[in-house]
Amino acid sequence: MINPRFLPNHVLISMPLDAITENPPLKSTLPMPKFRILVMDHYDDAAESLKMLLQIEGYEVETAKCGMKTVELAQVRHPQVVLLDIGLAHLNGYEVAKRLPEPPETRDTILIALTGLD
């Protein structure tokens, strides 16, 4: 039996240990969908290493070094996910995030902000 106790900004759920070990989670035999991902980062090494890691996992990945290129590529390639470096000069990640939902091709794109800024 689950017994929720509420704490400020937290939910604590306690249950007997045997409830966890009796029924291990089932693994799906269905293949996980792989997304088209666009990585925007002005540091080539950062963009390329992230691209390689994502490709190893089976994702289709492209990179862009600037905000304008990201917007252009997104309208042509229709990525499902865009990883945005928010700390760029000129057209930064914030501006790209404002522009991507405008055209219908990128309206449903998931945006994830990345930064190396403190």
C-alpha cells in the first residue's frame, strides 16, 4: 500500500521493500523512436562531440554554429528536438527559441537550452 506524505515542494512515497522487488519493471520489446535532432553551438568541438554521442544512440543529428543557420536548417530539416546554446552572439538561443515556433514546420519542435555560462 502506498502512503503519500506531503512535504513542502516534495512528495514522499513509502512502500514495503517486497512491493518493489516482487514485480520488476517490464522492458518493452518495441523499438524506441529516434528523433531528428539539431544541435546549435558555436564551439565546433562541443557540437561535434554531442553529435557523435547522439548518433551512437541512433539519433539523426545535424549541427549549426549560429542562430540564423539553426533557424534555416530547422525550416528545411524539421527537427523534432533542437539543443540550443543560449549564450551566442548575434542571434542567440533565446532569439532562436522565439523564432522557431513561428513557422508551422517547427511549431511542435522541442527546445532544450544548453549553456556554458556561469
